[in-house]
Amino acid sequence: MTLLDQPSFILPNHVTNWDPLLVGIASPRMMYYVSSDHIFRLGWISRLLVFLVAPIPRVKSSTDWKTVSSIIKLIREGHNICIFPEGNMTFGGETEELHATTAK
């Protein structure tokens, strides 16, 4: 049994716009991504992203219980969840400060 044969949280660095697709390609099973809600306001690009990477919307700088509820439901169904814990893309590849709310 490998790690991703059971429901898992994946917490990678986020250094390019390609990261969600690359993580998804590397995963043997469907991966759901916690994403800033802004990606749902990009017109046809939003529809493409929803199709390709199954994002779970997250409102930044707020306690978002709908996101937590969605994550719990997907984990109980046996899915994998990817969270980029820094909350933003980091261009230098160095780990940025992690927000305490990520772990809550």
C-alpha cells in the first residue's frame, strides 16, 4: 500500500502555476485542491480549472467553514486533498511563513 492508496493530505510548496496539474499527474488517484476563491471569477479559465483540478474554494483571510466541511466530506469519501499551506505562490522556492489557520 502506498501513501495515496488511502485518503491523504498533500502539502507541497507552490512555486509555479503548473503545480496543481503536476501534483495531479503524479497522483494515482483524484486530487482535490483548496484554492483561493478568486480562481472562480476568471471566466472560461475558471471552467477549465474546475474541470482539470477540482478546486475547493477558500475565502482568504476569513474562517471559511464551508471549505472545512467540503474537505471533511471528501476525506470521508476517500479522496486526497492538496493544500498549498503558504497560501500563495512562492517564486524563490523557499518555504514562506505558514499561517496558523492552515492547520486549524
